[in-house]
Amino acid sequence: MNWIDIGHIDDIPERGARLVKTHSGCVAVFRTASDEVFAASDRCPHKGGPLSEGIVHGNKVTCPLHNWVFSLETGEAQGADEGVIATYPIRVEGGRLFLDITELAARSAA
């Protein structure tokens, strides 16, 4: 795995997100009310909405453009919507966030 330090958990507000720009593309990093952290594609598969600007509720995010809801755990669209967003491994150590960019780099190379 290729882990990079992307900041402190306190850099992301509860029920919020931040955009991380890497050499392999942009990743949205989400923090839930219970301090769980998830990393996923920033683009909604429906119309390309910026998910990092969406509403985080539970372990889901709602796209700010058309209200599509995605699981932050699986990336799958919820309810009647269809589609999947890419999710990426992320971990918290001592309050620091580490993102594994191995899968991100592999997807951008395809």
C-alpha cells in the first residue's frame, strides 16, 4: 500500500468533507458525526456533481446537484438511484489521516 498523510481529522468538520488533490486525481474525504472517515470519488456519476460539497448524513453523502444519495462505505447509490462512486482506503492514526493512493493511481492509469 502507498499511504500518504493528507492532514489532521480536525481539518474536516463533523458531517463535512474536504477535497484532496493528488497526482492521480481528486478525492473527497468525509467525516461523519461519529468521527468515522471515508474517502471516495468527488464526482457524482449522474451529472458530475461535486460530492465534497454534498450533505453528509450518517454514513452517506447526498449530491448537491440532484440529491442522489451514496453510501460512503460501499459507494453504491441508495434508493431508486443507480450508480457507484469509487471508494478508497483511508485510516486515522494519532489524529492524522492517511490515504492509500495505490488504487487511485491504478484507476487513473486505466
